[in-house]
Amino acid sequence: MQVNREINILVVDDFSTMRKIVKDLLRELGFHHFDEADDGATAWPMVQTGKYDFIVSDWNMPEMTGIDLLRRVRTDENLKDTPFLLITAEAKRSQILEATQSGVDGYIVKPFTAATLNSKIHKIFERVAERKNSE
Amino acid sequence: MTFSTQIDQNLVKLLLEALESGELSQAGVLLDELTKVRESELYQRVSELTQNLHQTLDGLNDSSLLLQTKHDIPDASERLEYVINTTAEASNKTLESAENALNLMSSLQEATFKSIAGSDPENLQNMISQINSELTEIMLAQSFQDLTGQVLNRVIMIISSLEQSLIHLIDQSVHDYSAIPDRDKSAEEKSSDEMKGVGPNVTAKSKNGSTQSQAEVDDLLSDLGF
């Protein structure tokens, strides 16, 4: 299944090194439209513009956490179906459970490999395509 | 520091007499008598202060010195060890990659010159030299590991020292260090911490209830019907 490489992606993480790594890996997978935010709080107004087809976010950020950002996206009428991937060091079972209950589409724990990122993205967009087909 | 006791003037008179008449051992006894009162007052004061300190420590609540000493300081040390180990691992991996790449460049050089002798070997040579120098830069950049390692070791020493001082203080105040209880967080507090994010689970304690790899995460996700 070919994922549309022209999609707009928002990368959210308070560490610039991590944003760079995620972007570089996504670029190697063929994506090229990226924006960045350094916190859920700076990301949220950007997300509200409706520009993004895919959000990749960290959990642990000072002003607004990734899980909070996810919840806001899922409760917004216009944004609720936006594919959302968490890439985070948070690895407690209770946290993973919370993330799935909040509607996350994928969960990657740090440190991660390019292969993992690739396979999770494919899974996410497969599911998105399935949802569209069944509508 | 003032004392409430009045100096016994009679004893002083007797002391003076003993000194004037050269009765030194008698003078010694009298001097001891005089200072004994002061000494016991001093001991009393110190004992009062110790009792106060004990009571103060008793009255402290959970986020107190006691809990911080027993739990947070060793926790901080474990985290710093983790930083050292992780950066060392990363450095080693990077160095290995750089070395492998350099070896590959050697082979590439040989192979290329063999197959295209006649087209532009000088240009190729330049490119290869540039790549080699990039790789060498990568290796040199790893020297940060040594510097940060030294700094972190210092921090660990400082914290260790602080820990010892605090343990000593706790002992002096007649508290039992080994009787300091575990941190008691309510389920709500734990849950609230987790929602904010607790960072990488590096201490032995924090590994409880956490997944250790993407494979484990994926297992959990599929158990949840993902």
C-alpha cells in the first residue's frame, strides 16, 4: 500500500535534536512537507488551522503534553480523524493504555529505529484507508 | 550565649585563697567545681537543641528532608549514571560506524581507480578525501563523551557527599535512617504524574510496570485489540 508522500506532517517535540531525527527519518521514507512545534501549546494553534494530515508528537513537554494535544484533536469536530502517532520515552503500561483509550493511532517508544517508524506509519495509513473504504 | 546560673562567689573566694597560698591541687579541685556547673548547663543546652531538632524532623511532612535523602538523592545518582552509560554507548556506536565507513572508503578507492582509470581520478580523489575528513570529524566530535563523563562524575561525587551529610544530620538528631518509610503516593498522584510524563524509566524502581522494548509495547497494544 502506497502512503501519499505529499501529506503535511507536524512534528512536535521539545528537543530540537529529536525533531531533526524524526524529520530526517521521514524524509528518507519519502515525505517532504514538514512543520515543527516545540510544545503541545505551540502545536495546538497550528493544528487548528486544519493544515496537517499527520501529527507525530512526543508526550513529555513542559506546557502541554502530547497526550493532552491528542485529546484536544480527538474532541475537535473538524480534527478528530487526524492520524496521530506518539513517539515517546513514556513506556509504562498504564500510560500506553491511556494513550490507546485517548485514541492514538500508533505508539513508538524511544529509542527507536527507522524500520519501526516505517512499519508504524504504514500500519496507521492502512487503517486510515480501511476506515475511508468502510465509510 | 548567656547562662542563667550565678557564679558561686564563695567558691571563687576559696579558689583565690588556694592559689595565693600555693595549694595548687586544692585550686584544681575548686576550679573543677566551678566549671562543672557551666559544663552541665552546656550539655543541657545541646540536649535541648537536639530534642528540638528531633521534634522538628518529626513534624516534617512527606516531601521532607528525610524522604528526599533516602529516595531522591540515590534516584538522582542513578539517573546520572544512566546519562554516562548512554552517552558512552552512543559514542562507541558512532565511532564504530565511522571506522567502518573509513574502511569502506578504502575499498571504494581501490575499486574505483581500477575501473575508471582514464576518467577523472583527481576529482574522485578529492571527493574521497573530503568524505574521509567528514568521517574523521565525526570521530573527533565524540571526544565530548570524555568531558561530559568527567563533569557528571563530579556531580555524582557532590551529590554523594551531600547525601552523607544529610544522613549524618539525621543520625545526630536521633532519627533512625533505616526506619524512613517508602514514598507513599496515592493512586491519583501516581496517575497525575504519569499524565504529565515521567521521562525515560531508568532506575530499577521506575522499571516496574513499564515496557522494555517496542516489541513489548506492540504485544500490549495487540492485547488491547490494536
